[in-house]
Amino acid sequence: ERQFRIQIRAILRSSYNAQVSIVLPLVSGVEDIKRSLSIVKEEWIDLNEHDIPCGQPELGVMIELPSAVFSINEILRHVDFVCLGTNDLVQYLVGVDRDNESVAEWYQTLHPAVLKAVQFVLNAAHEANIPAIVCGEMAGSPFYTPLLIGLGARDLSMNLHSIEAVRRLIGGISHGETLRLVEMVKTAETAPEVQSKLLSFYRERWPDLFPPEILD
């Protein structure tokens, strides 16, 4: 806890006259958030009592654990935004270490359970009017972009090298088409079936928007 308090104090001081956000990783539920908020409040009060300039940064959480997915409605009552950490979310949902090559084939980003979890979180955030940012490899890969948009994603976090390709793809598709895509993949029972349906849809509707190697 001591190290966390040091970090919080530094963030509070750096947020003076600046836009700064705190993102809590690996949150399992509301208890983690309340404990963190209590520490933030205590450190903020202490800094003010010592006349040290500080701000009030927004608080967000990473949704990476299944427990956070199923607690999302409660979590949204206590935060300013959420980030959907797709890399770890896939790992914990399917029970596979994504860095272990011996089980790499079972790390399935398109597992139906993953897609349901993503949509569940995005729908809840939309209804609560709380920003939800999709992060991880899914957010930066054009292959997943139409699917994410159809599932409800509006904010994607990615590295600079991915922006141009994702932006070009978004400019060539319609929201209605992404909704039809989602309805089509909902009938799939396995990750390979989802991928097959995606490829079929892309080849039929958007063959010019994807590199040939993706559609082969």
C-alpha cells in the first residue's frame, strides 16, 4: 500500500492544472475501487492540508477479469470511464497463458464467450453513459474493427502505427453492416466458426478494404 500511496501522491500533484487520469488494472469488483478511492481521497486531503497544489484526476478501471465483467453495472457507478483490456480478458476467460507457446492455439480472441463479454461491457457502459475504451490487440487490428463497432465500441486505443489502417477501414464501412455482421457471427459456436463467418462477410462486402493475405 505504501508504494501505491506514493504513486497516487505523484499523480495528484502532476494533475494540478493538467488533465490526468488514473486507471486501476486487474480490478475484480467494487471493493477494489472503493479501497483505491479511499486512498486517493486521503492523499488529496493530506496534500491540501500541506498547501501542496494538486488536482482531481478522473478515475477509470481496466476490465480484464471475468469477475469485473459480471460486476460491470456496479463498477460503473463508481468510475468516470472504463478500459476493456482485451488481451488479458481473453486470457482469463479461456484460461490460457497468452505467452505460453505450447497452448497458444487455445488463446482464442474470437471465442464466443469473449465476444459476449465485450458486448456485455460495452452495452452496460453505453446505458450508464460512461465512456468505454477498447484496448489491446483487438483494438489495433483492422481485422477486428468491424466486429468491435458492431458490438458497440466507439473508442479504440492503439499504437500510432495502427491508426491509419483502422481509420481507412472505418471510413469504408457502415454501422448497419457491422450490426448485420454481429448478428451473423452470433450463430457460431466456436472461434474457428466465428473467424470463418468474418472472412466470408469481408470477402463479400469489403474485399477492397483488406489486404489479400488477410482474406486468403
